[in-house]
Amino acid sequence: MLLMLIVRRPAPHSSQWPRFDVPGQWELRETAVTVSLQPPLPKPDQSRTKRRKGYRRHQDLPVHNLVLRNESIRCWSNIPFITIPLSRTHGKSFAHRSELKHAKRIVVKLGSAVVTRGDECGLALGRLASIVEQVSMLQNQGREMMIVTSGAVAFGKQRLRHEILLSQSVRQALHSGQNQLKDMAIPVLEARACAAAGQSGLMALYEAMFTQYSICAAQILVTNLDFHDEQKRRNLNGTLHELLRMNIVPIINTNDAVVPPPEPNSDLQGVISVKDNDSLAARLAVEMKTDLLIVLSDVEGLFDSPPGSDDAKLIDIFYPGDQQSVTFGTKSRVGMGGMEAKVKAALWALQGGTSVVIANGTHPKISGHVITDIVEGKKVGTFFSEVKPAGPTVEQQGEMARAGGRTLAALQPEQRAEIIYHLADLLTDQREEILLANKKDLEEAESKGRLALPLMKRLSLSTSKLNSLAIGLRQIAASSQESVGRVIRRTRIAKDLELEQVTVPIGVLLVIFESRPDCLPQVNTREEVEDLCRLDKLIDLIIPRGSSQLVRDIQKAAKGIPVMGHSEGICHVYVDTEASVEKVTRIVRDSKCEYPAACNALETLLIHRDLLRTPLFDQIIDMLRVEQVKIHAGPKFASYLTFSPSEVKSLRTEYGDLECCIEVVDSVQEAIDHIHKYGSSHTDVIITENEKTAEFFLQHVDSACVFWNASTRFSDGYRFGLGAEVGISTSRIHARGPVGIEGLLTTKWLLKGENHVVSDFSEHGSMKFLHETLPVPQRNTN
């Protein structure tokens, strides 16, 4: 987050530091300072500020670096801003995408296809404006941004074509004596002339766009000779450093008006020749010790074969030496370089210590944030890295899971059961090793104070939890005998034409746990979850296990993959007027106190109004006090009390701890209405001895689990006999509530015929549909 600080300038000849009047104290060396959000602007004669074209240009003003705890303020006259702590030693490129957020100095290379319109005459103003906005945002964060741009030829071509048409129309009119114009052929325009005509206009456009963000831009035109001549190279280097020091964005371009034709194979040892803007950007990035080079083109990145071909796959991370695995296609419709030139330039920059990302700068859905996404470390384009991971990539893991899943689906039931039994035995045999590892994890988490108590409880394993998990696995093994491949419908379509509907696995599941080691045997990886959520062709269903925030984040990150999740676990217990005293205290205690961090724990206790100030009500309150449960009063409950507990902020709160809300209702119908308004359709309970009232509650409450005289904590796949619970669904899909094996199955249709064709069933055909229901083979329930 960027915090802009507008500071009062001290009086002339004053040694007093500027004052800050922002809440909180900052340490400036040994002086405490405050921040003002509404300062008076300095007079022009004090700041020597000139106004031109809507932005403020500062002259002869010092730059101050003020150290504020872990950050610094860069002051340009009276406009300082907090910079991000981005300093790092240059010389080695970043190993992982996540490190790109630390990039301090960044070069953005804009290819011809990015800045040029589709007709190659003129600029794509919308894309260019978006790029300028992103560069300005990063510049205002304290980064040092440089742009290597194409576009002068296209801009000049547009201007020259206009001038030629205008000139020809005037001559045509004078020659013919009339204003009727005949077809006029436009001569082929020479690129150098176009560049000469377009460079000034291109720079004026950049300057006008950056002005909108109070950023100054400066143009630098270079040729290959500027890098080969040592004096010119030092001059260029010094100019660029001075511009960056003054918080100015350099706009660099090859001087196409005078540049000679590129010489093939002219690269020297350790030196790249400036043949195009790709090589220019790479050379500039290394010369300036840049942290990151972003190359924007009209493709998503580097593919293993020409983009558009059937089997072309985008390469997420490219390593030196992988060139032989890539088949390059033709170059872009505009510009001098193709993907091969970009890869060569990228590898050269990488060798010089600069990280490189090649990405798409033309796609309308991503171009508006492609640069900032890259700097944030998101998986965009192709990232060039010198560090090759030890294990398979996310995509490779997905492909292996897909192949392995199909192999497992084809096994015989006995073979699948044997595998699951073996997993259960491993949990039992290696119990001590597992518990010891869990103890070390808990001790480390406790010593560092990173986790809240409810999360610590979720992470804690015990012998009983491991035993329960092993039992759940054995339940799955037993049920797997008849789970996959079970015939659920048979139909005789016609003579010798029979149709079967059989159960099959949904496919590859991505199950994401948030602090729940006892839910399912897991293989932990350090891959980014967002990367996995993009594998829509390899993953069939995502099941997030954890908080409602986790579920929402996964639903947002999922790209075309269904998500089976639940909202908050706001579970209710309604105590009716005809409830048993003994049952109420036992069920409420178990629902709230047995495991308060669980999503099926009680969060809101609804009590009938007639029970207030009765012995039953007093026993409920005494029990909660003994169990050290913090009580929050609902609005109606608070109105009945002279001195009430703290009134609840929201009736839609999932506490996940020894806290709960108590609210008063006038009837079972009002309890149902409250649950529907404030609940999350997870688990809701009624405690009553009146069977008619209970049945009304069970029938009308629209939640995944509705209980009568039973704890909310029974809402669990293991307790339901489903085996190890894989997920909980509060949506209204095929699986609702605790999800076990049955919820992870879908079906497919098998049709067995004898040379049957649809034309035989036409009006004049020889066959008729029968659609007879056939008996289904009985399941083995042993």
C-alpha cells in the first residue's frame, strides 16, 4: 500500500525538520515526528517551482532520504513519499517468482505489437495508457522504472500517410480543376523516414500521459555504437542514473532514423549487439544493473511449439539449456524480432544478473494489470530462472495425478481396498513418529506465536485422532468394494440394446486444508495454490477445507474448476419450551465446548422467551460460565436484561472459540426464521420433547444438517459412517453436508448394442423403442 505524505516545508534558513501529523509516531533518527494531511503549499518563490502543462517541475531542489524505522521517505522538495525497502545486491537474478516483489529497478520493454494498432498505422492508445498507469503506480511506490519502447515507425507512418494523402489530394484538385479525387496509390514508406517523423510525437504522447500521474519522463535515443564506444557508454550510463535519481522515467528507443541495418552474427563474447529493441532492453538492463526486465509482446509467453498449434504449451519457467525443447515459429507481424530473438536477449540478461519475464501486453483482459501482476509475483507469462526445482512442476504433478487417477479407476475393487487398508496400517504402525513430528510443529508454532489458539488446537494430533483416522480409512476400504462401477440403473432401449448407468470417480480432486491435519492423509507441497487453481484441464473439483475466507479465496482463484465448499459454520441450537433440562445442558455443552474450533460447533444459542428467569435458563448460564464460555447478547436478549453481557456486533459471527451468542425468540417459527436469516445452512439443532414441534423444525429448516436432541458435533463424515470426511458442502449440489466417498462419485452411461443405428427407429424404420426398466444387481452389503 502506498502512503503519500504531504509535508510542510520549513521556513527559509530554518534547521527544523518537516512536521508530520499522521496518527502514530515515526522515528526520524532520534526525533519523533508527526504528519499533516492538509498542508499549505509553499509559495513559488520559496520552492522555486515552475508550473507547465499541468504538472510541477522542480529545479535545484535537494533530495532528502529520511530513515523511518524499517522504511524510508524520499523527499523531492515538498513532496516526499514512503518507499518500499527494495535494496538488494545486484549480480544474481531472482530464483523464484515470489521474489520479484523485491525488484527495485525495472525495465519494461514494449514490443511493436503492443504499442501499434492492428492496421500498423498509429498507436494503440488504450493499451499505452494502461501501461503508463501501471508504470506510474510502481514508480510512485519508490521503484525505478525505465521503458524501452517501439512505436516511432508506426506513429510516423500514420503521420506521413496523412501528409501524402493531403498533398496528393491538393495536387489532384489543381491538376483536374475539380475537387473529385481519383484513386491515389500511397508509395511504400521508408522505415527511417517514418521513425524520424514519429519520434517526437511518440515522446510527446508519453510525456502527456505521465503528466497525469505527476511524473516526468525523458527521452533517450541510442544506437549500437553508443554501447560499443566506451565514452558514449559511460555518458549514457551516467545520464540514466541521474534521471533515476531525480525520479524521472527514462523512455529509451533505438534511433531508427539513423540506425544502420542489423549485422548478422555480430555478437561478441559476453556482449549482445543492439539489433532490435529486445537486444537493446537486455543490454540496457545489464548495463544498469536492473533487477527485472519485463518483455511485453503479443503472445502469452514462450511456448514449446509455435502458439496456435494443437499441442503448444505455455512454458511457465524457462531455464538456460532448455532451448532444444522449444520449436520457434515466425516472428511478429510488426517489429524486427521474433520469439527466438526475445529468448536470446532474455538469456543474455539472465546471465548478467537480471531476472526476465516475457508476457502478453495486448490481451484486453490482462493488459491492464500485467506489469503489476508480474511484480507481485503472480504466474504471468514465462519466467526465466537459473534455478531448476528439484521436483516436478505444478503442471507435471497435475498430469501425473490425471494419469494415476485413470489407472486407479480401472483397478478391481479388491485392489483399491488393499491400497487403502495399507494406508490405515501405516498410520497405526508409524504412530509414534507422526506424533513426535506433530509435537515439534506445535512447539515451534507456540514459540514463535504465529497461530491463534483455535488453529493450534486444529493442528494438534493425538493417538485417538490417529486411531479415528485409521478406522475411517478402513471404512472407506470396505465401502470401496461396491462404490466405483456400481450399476444404479439399467434400461432395455430396444431388442438387444441395453443401457447402464454406473458410478465412476469425479476425477482429480484438489483438496486444500487450512490447519486440519486430521482430515485426510495428505501430501504437503509448497506450490502456490493459485497455480493449481489454473489447471482446469487437469483438475476436476476443488474442495477447500477451512474458514469461509479460505473458501471465498479459492472460489475467486479457481479458473473454470468447480469448487465444493461451505460458507461460515454458523450453527444454531434452539431450546424449546418443552426441552428436557438434562438434555439441554449436555447437548449445549458438547456443541460448544467439545471442540469450539470446528466448523460444526455451536455459535448461536436460541432460547424461547418463556424460559427466561427459569431454573433451566439459570442452569444453561451456569454451565457456560463453568466452561469459561464468553457470552454475547443478541439485541432481543439484551433488551430483557438490566445488566447484560456485551451486545453482539453481528448475528452472523463464527467465533471458532469459547464464545457464543444468546438470542431470544418467541416461537419455533421465529427460531426457523432467525436461522434462515443469519445462519449458513450448515447444522442446526432443536432440543424439545414435543415430537410435533421437532418434526416441524426438521421439515422447515433449510440446512444441510438438521438434528433433534443431538449435538451439532455429529455433523461429520466419520460420525455419519462415511469414512474419512473429505469435505462439507452447504450448497445445493449433488453432495450436501459431510461429503464422503458417495459425494465424490459421478456416473457414466454404457450402451451395449448389436449393429444398432438411429435410422432404424425413424417413422418408417424397422425397430421401436422399448425403454423397459431392468433389475439392478444388488450391492454387497457385507
